[in-house]
Amino acid sequence: MKTISKYIFILATLSILAFSTSCQKDQEAEDREIIENYISEHKLNAVEYQNSGLFYVIEKEGGSQHPTKYSQITINYKGYLTNGSVFDSNDNIMFSLDRLIVGWQLGIPLIGESGTIKLLIPSGMAYGKISKPNIPANSVLIFDIDLLLFNSI
């Protein structure tokens, strides 16, 4: 009886993992489609970051030195959904890059000081299944970011 219970438990666990992975893959595909449609509709010359689903447009390269994941950054930014609804914006605000969403950790180091970038971030590199004020769960996020300065730690 204990052996059967173990097998049922293992089978149930594997089924849950398979279902979870399937849902994640479905969300990734949906996010990619949303981002690609946005790029097409807005005629953006976007590039994908290492086949990750994160797309970006470097509008201004900035300086030759780039921040790392562990840099303190000072930025201006505007965040909005694909429908154009702005959910957040700030000027001259400082962050530790390693404490921010993955999409920013990967995207911001692509520009140097005084650079400007547009990031099109799939939900899995943002807040995923978690809703935030004015951001529904599983939302693709778009950010316009000006990197004012950074300090490497």
C-alpha cells in the first residue's frame, strides 16, 4: 500500500510539473506574439536579446563604459503596457540594478552613460503571474529608459 501511495505521489508531482512547464511555455509564446505584433504595429527596429524573448531598441548608445548587473544606476524612465497605458514614470531616480526585474538587469547594461533604450519585456522577465498596481498579471511591459549615470560596485 505504501508503495502505491509513493507512486501516486510521484506521478501527481510529475503531472503538476509538466502542466506548470506547459503553462509557462504557452505564456512565453503568447508574450512573444504580443511583442512581435507591437514591434510590427509601431515599426520598431527591435533586436532580441540572445533569443530570450526580451526585445530592445537602442535609441542612443551612450558612453563606451556600460553598467553591470551590480551597478547603482540613475535613470529617467516611463513604463507602459502594450495598449499605451502608462503605469509608472520617474526622473532622476537611483536603483541598484541587481534588485530590479530581470528585463532591466539584461537590458540596461546594453547602453552606456547618457544612453537611451526601449525595452519590450515579456511577463516572465517582469512580474509574471503577480499583479501590481495598474499592471495585470502576465503583462508584457515596455520601458523607455534614459541612463543618466552609473557607479559600479
